[in-house]
Amino acid sequence: MLQGTPILVLREGTERQRDKSATGNNIAAARAIADAVRSTLGPRGMDKMLVDGMGDITITNDGVTILKEVDVEHPAAKMLVEVAKTQDQQCGDGTTTAVVLAGELLKRAETLLEQNIHPTVITRGYQIAVQQAQKLLEKEIGTTVKPGDQGILLDCATTAMGSKGVFGSRDHLAKIAVDAVNQIVEPRGDKVVADVDKILIQKRHGGTIQDTELISGIILDKERGHPRMPKLVRQAKIALLNSALEIKKTEIESKINIKNPSQIQNFLDEEDKTFRQMAEQVKAAGANVLVCQKGIDDVVLHYLAKDGVLAVKQVKESDMQKLARATGAKIVTGLKELSASDLGSAETVEEKKVGDDHMTFVTGCHNPRSVSILIRGGTEHVTQEVERSLQDALKVVSSVLEDGVVCPGGGATEIDLAVKLRQWAPSVGGREQLAVEAFAQALEVIPWALAENGGYDAINVLIELRGAHGGANANKNIGVNVSTGKADDMWKLHVVEPARVKRQALSSAIEVANMVLRIDDVIASKKGGGGGPPGGGGGGHPH
């Protein structure tokens, strides 16, 4: 009827990719992201230097940091960045593993797609494989840890930091991480909960990584409010206030009419009296240290200094809550409500100079529920990398305490899953069996990358590992020893990881791989205002 006239369904300038072209493009983008971080995997992994638009430099081999800093444009590649973020939130460690695994699953799927196997069959096969892998991880590979086994906790912390730039000081940092998490563990029913957000981390460059220390209390990134205040207060009674010690301005516009000079003086005297009352109320409650979330007027600070009270102002809300947990104080809204029962206690509150800055140390708290770690290092880049490493170690230790299950590292878990899934695959039958075998093959990328990054022949290492995990004398703990390039027992080398890291990496990788495989049509509208069909207006909306 239209005699071959083209019908414009989509706005002019819209790009569309369909079927194999769309899938191939998405897989290539996701694999490019996985290949970018693959060289950072393991203790011998290399670092990346990232320079942002402002010229700020980040040097790291932490997978999630690299992917957050890189400005990724392709939508499929962005999905892999999300995988790394999720892994980091849930487990702290294993971000690179999850991304590399997702990339390899897509690479193996590409081979199956070339054999004309439908994407739905592949995703179904992958789903069957990951369910079996999770069962094997739970029943056969994972090892239950006795509560409070400090040796295992230290091993997990050192393993998590083994691939970071702090390799030389990891034993010192691992001990700090374990001690810090042990302080904040809380029982909840049959289990325990360890929320690492209760640990305050402050970093200052200067000194060495070995100077990093755990403080059994809180370090505030603030100095005292007045130079005449005491620098050190012993047997401190601490008041926490979240309202300002200033004269409030009225919400509505107001004027004060003064008719003679004496009224000015009365007005000033009244203001001064109000400030003095504020200082007296603090003293009357029995406090000799005041920490305020908002501002404190200079006159109030002067009176507090006369009374020998150490006051700190403009403290962050999160730091106030940590202080309350550490000292046992209650955060009070106004001075009128402040009483002796609201005060917290600490042996000492002291202002110290750390590097170029003054900081306030609240130490000697009785049974603190929040603690602090002060990170030191030669340069700012070093302290940042130490912070990232410690965050990983803290999360890993907390997940072992919460779950109580660990498994061998060094690629041992992945190779064992691969061998067992290959043996199990024929029982699946149908074309899904090929996807299960592809999944098993994809798991081998982890020991392969560990060997490759260590500078060894990955094929020889893989053959040796397969031999150690198959046959009559199979040992599930054999992984890659990156010091020698040989297959070795990971338990003897103390290379241990929480089962949660492996479980999350598997489920995250499979979810993103399946999502990418199920996309058969990519419709991208033109950016900005393009021409459109008559009456259609400018482009710029996704379809």
C-alpha cells in the first residue's frame, strides 16, 4: 500500500543492534572490563595508576576501586562495575575474582553461541551449574571454624591483604584488623554480628605503615576549641551534645529598638549571662569534656576554658555515634536535658599532634563498642592503599565470625569445583550439559590468572592442579603456590578465605553473565537533540 515507503518507528539517529551483533558487542565490552582488572589478581598482581580529570592520582590493585575510578561508558560494561560494587559491599574481598569470572563465563558462552546453541539454553545450564556449585561449596569444600579461632581469623585477614600493596606489613595490619573486629562483635541469638562501620578509620601520612595502630577508643579529627583549655584530661566525664551552644536567631524577621545607651549594655550583659549559664550547665552536670556536633560560640568557649573543660566542636554525626558506643555516653539534644547519668567516661582525653594536624584522642574506654585505627604511611597514596586493604581485611574477618565457614584460597576452591562439576555434567543431559561444562571451564580462569600473574606457565600449573584434584588421592586444598609456581596445600600455607566471598562471587558473576546473554536487542537513542519525523520534536529519549 505504501509502495516501499520506509516507516520510521524510532527517532532519527537512533542506533539499533539486533541478535548476534548485539550479544557479541555486549560480551566484548564486558570482557574488556574483566581483562582490565585480570592482571591485578593475586599476591603477584600488578597495580594500576588512575589519573582523574583533576589530575588526582590513585595507585591500587583493588578491583572495585579501579572500576569505580574508570569512567565506563558502555552499558554492558557498567553492569560488571555494579558486580564489583555489590561484591565489595557484601564481602569486602573478591571483587576482582567476581569480575574476571563473569568475563570468562561470557567468553565460554560465546563459543557455545557460535555452535548455534540458544542463549536461553546457556543461561539455564549456567543456573543449574551454579546451584550445584553452591551445594558443593557448602557440603564438601567449606570447613566450619570454631568460634573464636584467632589463627584462622589472622590467616583470612593476611590472605585478603596478600594481593594488596601492603604485602610487607600485612602481618601487623592483620593483627590490628582481627583485634578491632573482636572488640565490636555483638551476640544476636545463636549467631554474632560484627558491623565494621563501628570501626573509625583515620589516616595521616608521615611515619611508616608499621606505625599504624589500634586505639581502644575514638580519635577525633578535631582540636580543642580554645587555646586555654587543658590539652589532657584524666578520668574524663564526657558530655555529647548535638545542638549548637550559640544564641539562636529567630525564624521570623525581628528588630530590637534601643532608645538609650544603657539599654545596649543591658542587651550585651543579657547575652553574656546566657553564654555563662551554658558553660555553668555543662560544669553542673559534672562534665569535664564536651563534644558538640554543631558550633560553640567563642564566649562560651572562653567560659568553658576558665572552668577547665576541654570542648571540641563541629564533630561529624557518625563520629558522635561512635563516641557514644565507645564511652557509654548518651547524645543529648539540649543542655537543659544534660545530667550526670548522660555522661560517658574515658581514662584520658588528650590533644596530640599527628603529622601536621592536631587530633583529639579519647582513650582508655571501659569495654568500648567502637574502636579506632590510626593509619600511617610515607605518602598519601600509601595511606589510601593501607585503608583499602584494612577495609577488606575487616570485612573478611567479620564474615568469618558471622558465618563460621572458610575454604582454601589460591584457586583451590575454583579448581575443585571445576573438576567436580565436569564429573557431574553428564547427569544433566541435553544441551544444558554443554553449558555446565563451559561453567566448569570458566572457573579455571582464577588459578590460571594467579599462575600467569606470578610469571609461571599457566598450562603446566593447571594440568598439575587437575591431577591433584582428580583421581583416588584427590585433595581439595591444593592450589597455586605463587612463590614457587607449583601446586601446594593451601591450609599448610595459611591461605584461607571466607566461604561467603566465594559464594557471592559465584552468584554475582552468574547473574550478570546471564543478564548480558539474554539481551538480543540494543536500542540507543541519539544524544542531544537530533532531527526526528514530522511533528516528533528533537531526539534524546531512550526507547
